[in-house]
Amino acid sequence: MLLSLSPSPIPYSKLKLAVFSKIELPLLLPKPIPPIELPV
């Protein structure tokens, strides 16, 4: 109900997208390769 009453849902969408990309996405995808090359 808060979404329908919110005058502008865009900031909420951006916030949700940020939370998704920072928290949920790393859980779904494997860890990215670190930019620093590790010596083998």
C-alpha cells in the first residue's frame, strides 16, 4: 500500500535496485574475479 500511496516510486525503485545489486546479486552470482592478478 505504501507504493501506491507514494507520490514518486522512482527513488524507491532505485533504492531497491541498489539493495538488490549489493546484497542479493552477489548471493546469486559467483564472486567476481579480483582486479589484482594473484601470483600462481
